[in-house]
Amino acid sequence: DTGVSQNPRHKITKRGQNVTFRCDPISEHNRLYWYRQTLGQGPEFLTYFQNEAQLEKSRLLSDRFSAERPKGSFSTLEIQRTEQGDSAMYLCASGAGFEDYGYTFGSGTRLTVV
Amino acid sequence: RKEVEQDPGPFNVPEGATVAFNCTYSNSASQSFFWYRQDCRKEPKLLMSVYSSGNEDGRFTAQLNRASQYISLLIRDSKLSDSATYLCVVNQAGTALIFGKGTTLSVSS
């Protein structure tokens, strides 16, 4: 396990469908973060976990979004009733809980809602 | 006001040039500071942390001015491979990293 793994890499879905993304963090990292990035913007924070506890959620995370991290290992991000505005790159990152060291990002899941 | 503001560029420079990026942040409680690099359609990768005393990593020098809430990145002797988007990032204790929009650099031969 040498990095953060995200699946799928790409997802095309029709408006109104539900989608779920998975993130497997670096195994010794207890913190896991979800970000969203659209073209020309920096990553925008969505939510983060310390172990299995979801500690913070952004106002960007509407009721249609839910994230889980059962047992403090992998995490899933689900978007219900997708809208075209949900089209973005969804990035997962993990960290050891020491802010001085930054985070390691996965390659992301690119979502296109048609 | 955005929490982290950067000049989006693009900065177009020839190989060998020196280029500087600036960034300001709004929250004086911010404690950790970073520069990340992001290549086109790739994930952000940590370039370097930024310390109050200033720090250098090869051709890259980062500086922090807490009083002015200002961060900078200097790249000397630019290479073609430096072409990327550079993201200014700040963090308060116990919260997630906040990213700027990024500054795009294009180095040409």
C-alpha cells in the first residue's frame, strides 16, 4: 500500500441517478478527507473523518451527499439524485493527523452527469 | 472575501527565468502553510511546507509573513517540467486544508 486509491477513476451517469465512490487511504493514516474540484478552481473541502468519526462537513455537502468510513478504514462518498452541477473531480486525501505534513491525495474520481 | 487568494495567471516564462507567486490568506488563526503542485488532470501533490523563517528546497524558496498574512513561492532557473498549477494552502489546527484557486505556470523553451 503505497498511496491513496480511488475507484472508479471515471463515472458517467444520468441526471437523477445515485453514484458511490470509494477511497482507500494510506493504511497508517487516521484522517481521511474528501474534496471536490471543478475546472479552474482549487480543491474545495467537503468532509473529513478521524478514524470512523466524521468530524467536519462543509456547507457544500448538501443533503444529497453522504460519506461514511466504517471501521476507520476505506470511505465511501454517495451522491443521490445527481445534478449536472455535481460534475467535478472528487478527490480523496489521507493524513496522519499532523497538519505540518500535509496530505496525500488519490488520483480522484471524475464524475460527469449528463 | 475568499480564505486564500492567488493571482490565477497564467504566468508564461522562458526557461531559466525566475518567477514568483504570491498568496494572501484571510484567517489570522491559520497555523500551517503549504505549496502544492498540480499537473493537468492529475491530483495535487505536496511541493513544500512553508515556515515562518522561510525555507528553500533546491530551486524553490517559500516565505511566510504572518503579520501581512502573505505567502510566496519563488522558482529560480525555471525548467520546462515546472509547468503546472501551483496551489497555495493554509490550515488551522483541527480543520481541513483550505486551497487557493491556483496559479498556472507555463515555461517555454
